[in-house]
Amino acid sequence: MNQFENFTLQSVPKIFAGLACYAVRFAIIIFVVWMVYTGIRFLLSRGDPTAYGEAKKMFFYSLVGGLVIYGVYTIILTISLLVTGSTNLPWVPLSCS
């Protein structure tokens, strides 16, 4: 049996949405670990203005990165839903099914 037997052009957006879903899950895990690391950097700065400034900058860029990750996923999900013509938005956007 050929594994591409049921492959159609309409399944491409679903594939992209699935890949985006798993990529976002991985990115969220990395984001959380990075935020914990940033918090540790805050604690280890111990009042040193240079280390505190670096930790503050790292925290800001981490938040921006998290927003970019969420924004990219939202765009991919929206395009996927528009291309497939589906009007049913999932209740939990990160349910990778």
C-alpha cells in the first residue's frame, strides 16, 4: 500500500498546521527553560549593575521571542484554516491532532 495514496492538495495546510503545532510546543518548552535561566541570572546578579542590566535585557528579548513564537503560530493556523475553508476554530489551539 502506498503511503501517499490519500495525499491531496487539501491536506498540505493540515500538514503545515500539524508541523507548526509541534514546533510551537517545542519552542514553548525552550521558552520556559530560557525564562527560568533568565530568572537565575537575575538572582546571580546580586546587585551588580552590569549583570543586572544583562539579565534585564535577556528577559526582555525572551518575552519578545515568546510573542514572536505565538504570533507565527497564530498566522500559520489562520492561513491553514482559511485555505482549508474550515470555519471551526479549535477550542485549544495547541491540540496537535
